[in-house]
Amino acid sequence: MGCKVALGMPFKDIATSDSLVLKDVPASDNTDARLALKRLQEVGVGVFAPWEALQSAPIPEAVAITSLKEMSDGSGYASMLEAAQATRLAVVLDGTESDEAFNAVKDLPKDVLTCLFLKMDSGVSRTHASRRIFELLHQAEMDTLVMHYVVAQEEEAGPVGREKFVLKAGSEVGPLLVDGLGDGIVLENGKVDDDITYPLAYLRETAFGMLQGSRMRTVKTEFVSCPSCGRTLFDLQEVTDQIRQRTGHLPGVSIAIMGCIVNGPGEMADADFGYVGSAAGKIDLYVGKTVVRRGINMDSAPDQLVDLIKEHGMWKDPDQQAEEETEVEDEKVVV
């Protein structure tokens, strides 16, 4: 979840997931799990759960999840909320709904409809179906929060590995977020092979990476790098990784790593700091567009870059307490 802990209590910051989506809810007599959820809610983490699951074990202040089809085929949203002992709904859309069916969403009171989950059916194009839904929202003059819901699941070729999952989620949701269509992301494990697990920490980092790439929320250092060419004066990937390990924990800071001085200064114009190869084994360091240290040895360049960040008041020490990654397969994170 990304919650820090102080005096045994969680607290939320910019790198904490906004909500936790539960597939099942803890039993009413599971006091430890329910206390943990309560503590998360107290620091502003939302809890979502299917309305059917909340019937047998309600969670105070939880948001009940239902699909538009369930809501239309049943006795209405009011009976669902009463059964779940909830006051707010999140409605799941799969992209196959007709314009007429969407009227049921428009009819929901604003204080009841918390958000929409776009969990697209496998038979539709996420891009086209999502854009149609956003157009319907625009026509209805609705400013409801919309979350893109992505599930990692087995395909015909086999389980989805981590790299493929990142590419799939990024390529399907990224263009929509860049266009300003959507307020966040839900990532769910779904069906994965026994040897491929997605801890909550991994889902959170993946989601935040997508949000940062879409310029929606910055939770870590922004790195800019040239594509490398024959003029590159050092191993770009290796050096970038070294600098990332030292400085990757600085939200709001952008660092450019450029292989040479031919195009480097121009390509990194928007970065806060620049690390540029100036000669064999030599590095120039920049603050903005201005070179401030010339021809320093590569061996000491990362340390001097850290010193430069400190001099400009943009450094903070990494958290001393490492985040514990719990292997949980059935939960989802919302950011």
C-alpha cells in the first residue's frame, strides 16, 4: 500500500495508494484484519468491496461495488446499499453497455456514485469503448471520477509475466490518461501462474509509474536520458542505473543523463540537474541549463551530483525502514 508507519500507526503520503479494492471481505469475527482496515481508513485510504460480500460482513464507510448490469437487473441501487449497509457505490462498466443502459448511471445521485470502474470486456477495444463512455459522461455533464481497471490474467499463450503486464497496462491505459481521460488506475492480479505473483507493492509501483509517465502524479525522481549513439562516452544503461539507485527517491526532482555534450544540453533543458559526458571518463554537471562543474572524474560524479542536489535544497534521505512486500494475490490497489 505504501503506507509509512509512525509509532505503530500508518500514515499516508503522496506515494500511498488511495484505496484498496477487496475481492472478499474479512469475516466479522476477524478482529485483526478489520482493525487494519479501520486504521487505513482513518488515514484516508478508501476501502471498496463487492456489495454481495458486504451483505454478510459489512465494513463501515466501505464503498459497495456493483456492475451496471446488476444494478439494472436487480431492484435498484437503494436496495443494494441497504443490503450492504453502505451509502456509496462504485459502478463497473465493461464497454458493452448501450447508451440507453447508461442512463441508469446518470440517474444516480451525486452523493451515492463515488466513481466508475472501466473494467473492459475482452471482446471490446479498451481505447474505443473508454472514449465512448467519456463522451457519454461529457454529454451528460457528469464529473464523476473514472478509474481504469486492468486485470492480469492468463491468455492463450499462457500467463502474463511482469514485463508483459506493464506493457499491456501502459499501452492500453496510458494514451487515455495522457489525453486527460481518467482519474486513476486499478490493477488486479486476476489469474496468474503459481510462479508469477504480483505483490501489492509491485502493483502500486506499476500504477504510480503509469501516473507519473502521464504527468498526473509524481511520486519518484523523473529521469531523462538520451537514446545513445556513437558519441556516447559511457555505458548509458549502467550509469543511469547507478544514478537511479542513489537518487530515485526524490519526488519532484528531474535528472537528465546524457551521453555527450553535442545534443545533451538541449535535450535536457527541462531537467533540474544534468549529468553529461564531456570527454572520455569525464562528466559535466548542470543545474538547469547551466554547467556548474566541468570535467570531473566519472568515479566521483555520482557523489558530486548528490552534493549538488543537497546544495539546492532538493535532497532528502531515503526512508530507513524498508517497505515490506507482502505476497498477496487477490487484492487490488487503486491510485
